[in-house]
Amino acid sequence: MAYKKSKKKQHKNVESVVAHVSSTFNNTMVTITTTDGDVLMRGSAGALGYKGTRKGTPYAATQIANKLAKELVGMGARMVEVNMQGPGSGRDSVVRALQSSGLGISTLRDVTPIPHNGCRAPKKRRV
């Protein structure tokens, strides 16, 4: 029996979406979801073919955002909420690329987890 490839879910006519940007020192990952949290598309610097230290660059982050924005405009999205997480250099580049592609940015939110006391410190060094 031949294997039947399942059809991809098509979300059409999505007015507003949420872009979750996870930016580390080594990579930048962007996930586009609906306001309910259903994942529409995702992209990363590694998926575009970048390797090694080039994955963490702002240029790679711009390329990710441009690729996803092109697909979003085809879906009919106009407004984007952006949740940024992490200390990497690709955070701002993603926002600039989304704006320049014609999408309106309604909310910029920094959702980086901050420890409110953190984990237990290592014991004092005895010399």
C-alpha cells in the first residue's frame, strides 16, 4: 500500500498573529502563532542553511523574518504582536524586518524569564 502524504493545514484570513522570537547567542528562532496559540509557521537561522556562529547574527534574523513575513502577507495578516525572549542580537532585527515588510506591530513585549532569587549559590571556596 502506498504512503499517502497528509495535507498541510491551511489557515487563511488570519487578521492578527503573534510572533514569538527566541534569540540566543547561537541562534534565532521565530514562531508565528494565532492569538489562541495555534502554530502557523516557524523558522530559524539553521533552517535557512546558516551554520555555526553565523546563525546568531542580526542578518540571519532579518532573513528569517523576511521569509515568514512574505508568507504572512499571503495569509492576509496585518497586525503582529511580538514576544521577544533571550539576550541575543537578533531580537531587534526581527522587529525591523517585520515592519519593513508592511506588517503593523501592535505590541512589543519582552518575556525573558528573570529569576526572583535564582537557584542556590555554590558553597564558599575554602583556601
